[in-house]
Amino acid sequence: MTDSNLPPLQPMPADWQRALAVVAHPDDLEYGCSAAVASWIQDGREIAYVLATRGEAGIDTLAPAESGPLREKEQRASAAVVGVRVVEFLDHRDGTIEYGISLRRDIAAAIRRHRPELVITLNHHATWGSGTWNTPDHVAVGRAVLDAAADAGNRWIFPELAEQELAPWNGVRWVAVANSPNPTHAVPADRGLEQAVLSLLEHRAYIETLTDEDPETYVRRFLTDSTSAHSARFGGKPAVVFELFSR
Ligand SMILES: [Zn+2]
């Protein structure tokens, strides 16, 4: 089935004020959905970022002790470009994040701290579609985010969080999975695209290890291609796509 045979992508819900994005690595949100984040913040919404790692295993030529602080700095700068001021790190280990109780607890704690109505994460499926294998970190974090959205609201699952004065938060109404191979919803990418380009460009040290191409040319082409991939299902318009799970 080609993309145009699939049903149209629905607009994302608009009746929310606070979102929390939880992903595995620096750059996941910039490759994944920052054009949507930029337009939401332009509309006055509040969004915070939580990263499971500092991406310290992401640059082959740089040891983790040097790479982690560099990538954290690039992540904070790229968040600032789209207007996100709160960026937190859970300090799981890049490349070997384990799906399990400790990850669910850390994400549930973040959800209780920020009390979002919308939680955003990156594709947790085994592939990106089209035969491209996903990484274990994305799978572990995405699944744990979907689970922690419920854990955060149950006072009996992680009672130790209440002792840290993190009261249950059962207000997550949706979890939106960016770049899922099974998208159901979309946000127009036009208004946030320029900020998204500048935001991804802040990961310059990382990008320079990926390609010999001029970083801006590479970033602009990547985001133009990725936001047009599903436009046949969204009135021909560039879009950031999500698989939306309601709660
Ligand atoms: Zn990643």
C-alpha cells in the first residue's frame, strides 16, 4: 500500500498547555520533531526536554568523557533555538539503555515533576519502516515512556516517588510518538521549519562526524525531505508526523 492509499493524517489535539518530550539522545528531537515544538512554543505552550543519556557514545573519534559534556552543551543550545529552556538528563548509559523498572521510574518521576498533558517521544518500534533497523536505546526509551505515562498516575507503583514529594500525576492525555512508521497525526511543519533547521545545526560537532557535506546544506535537505515524506496524507503540506496514543 502506498502512502496515498492510507487515510489522511489527523491534526494533533490542540487543547493542551504543557508537554514533556522524553527521548534517548541529544539530537533525537531535532531530527524528529522540533519544527512542531517550535510552532507550539510560538503559540505560547510550555515544553520541557528530558534526555535519558548525554549521547556520550555518539562520536567515534571522541571518548565519552569529552563527548558527553560537548553533546549536552549542543543539546541545550539547540533547545534554546526553539524556545525550550528546561533540559534535563537522566544519566542512563548511551548505547546500553535498559528497558526496565529503573528507566520507568526515572521517566515517571520526570512526568510527575513537569505534569504534562502531552508526552512526546521518538519511534519505539523495531524499525523506521522501509527495512531500516531502529536502535535499542530508542526502543527502550519509547516503550518506557508509553508505560511511564500510566505509572506516573498510580500512587502504588513507585511509592518512593511520593517520599520525594512527587505526587501522582494522572493528567497525561496523549503520548505522541515522533517518526513512527505508523503515523496517525501531523503538525504543519512550515511555521517551525526554519527554527528546526537552526536547532539541528547546533549539533554541529556531531553532524560533522556524520557527513563531509556543508552542515547547513545537509540539515536543510534532511529536514525538507523528512517533513515532505508523508505530505500526501496531509493535504500536500510538509508535516511532522506522530503516532498518537490516547489515555
Ligand atoms: Zn537517538
